[in-house]
Amino acid sequence: MRFGIATFVTDEGIRPAALGRALEERGFDSVFLAEHSHIPTSRESPYPGGGDLPRVYYRTLDPFVTLAAMADATTDLLLGTGIILLPQRDLIHTANEAASVDLISDGRLVLGVGAGWNREEMRNHGVDPKKRGPLMTEQLAALKELWTSDEAEFHGEHVDFDPVYLWPKPARSPHPPIYLGGESDAALTRLVEQGDGWLPRGGQSPEDITRLRAWLADHGKPDVPTTLFGGPTDPEKLAPYVDSGDLERVTFMLPTRPEAETLSILDDYAKVAERFS
């Protein structure tokens, strides 16, 4: 069993390079960074976690800039997004940024993607929330085309461009693995069509994950690599996930804190991981 960290990197917490070094020193194999470009002051969309929206949501650093800094400070750490909000992003810029990080890290990028929940945020980017799912499905197909073709083109309902040159190409062949977040029917269907791995959230029970992986297998996606996003740090609660055999990795959600406090928390998390490694 491998263990990683999921977190929000902000201007108020540990700096990216220091965090990357700390993770590698403690034996964590990966980091997955959350993304929000901004948060509108309107609270039309309720926070899925309930209550007030944590301030980290509107203070996140750009994930690709942050991962580039971590790449320079580490040698083996997998550099993940968990997740980028692909429908809100310019697709060609995203293809270039992701390929650039994969290149400078010698193929360590893991691209976690999702459709998002904050409708006001989407609208600020010119995205109709009702169309974000079909848009993302086309974006994923177009992203692969941009990464793997010397003269890439794509013609869909939501994404359309004539032949273009785009370099660098990713270091990993054919491209960095794309992990889909979410457990809805739409998210799982998108995973079957376009994904390489799955990022279920920690609120899903081991039984739920087993059941949904069986559904994926029945729909042509057997043995899909699965990373639990924000798993429990209590060893008793963690054990059923580890024992299920369904997971390649568990990530622990790291609160955003200054460096000294972060290192102390990571020491505690590393002790938990050691019990199951």
C-alpha cells in the first residue's frame, strides 16, 4: 500500500519546495493539490462539506506552478492535481502547462480532474454549469490529441480547433495518467470513456468502492488504479480500506498550516502509514 498527501497550498501555509522535500523525506509517494482559481463572494452554491467555506478555497496557488516548484525540490515524488477544474480552464494552456510539468519532472505528473461544484465560479469563466460534464468529456479527448499528435485537431460540440502545433509533449508515454474524481453515474461513465484512474473521496465506504469498481469492470474498466482521496488517519478506520485490496494508494488530507506545524502533522501521518506499508 502506498500513501500520499492531498492538500491546499496557499500563501498562508508551508511553501511548495519545503513541502515536497518533507513528503519525500517521510516516505510519502505522492502529493495531490486542490485548485480553485477564485471564489465569488456570493454563496449561491453551498459548500459540499457543510457550513462556512474554508478560506483555503480562495487562497490556493496555481497547481502547475506549485508542482513545478516541488519538481525541482524532489526526485521521486509523484506530482498530482487533486483536482483541477478542467471545464473552467483554457484547454490549450492546460495541455501546455501539464506537459511542461511532466517534462521538467521526468514524467512524474498525475493529472486529477473534475467538473467542479461552484456554479458562480464556473460562470465567471464563461462556463454554463449545466454543460460542464459534456464539455469536460470533450476536453479530455482533445487533451490527449494535443499531447500525442504532432498536428493536433479536434472538432466537437464544445471544443473545436483546426490543426495546431503544441510542444512540449509529455515525458510519459503516451501521456500522464488522467484520474477522474467523483462517484456519480456521469463521473463514472466519463472515467470509463476517458480516464486512466479513479479518485474516490474519503467519504466513500470500502464497500462502496468495491461495488463501484465492480461496476467499472462490468463496463470495460477492470482493475482501474484507484487512489482514495482524503482517507482516514485513524488506523482502525483506515484498516478496512487497506484490507479491501481495491486501492493502490491512500492520500491523507493535510491541513494548510505554517511549516513547523505542517512538519509535525506529517510526522504523525507517517507513523500511521508505516503501520500499513
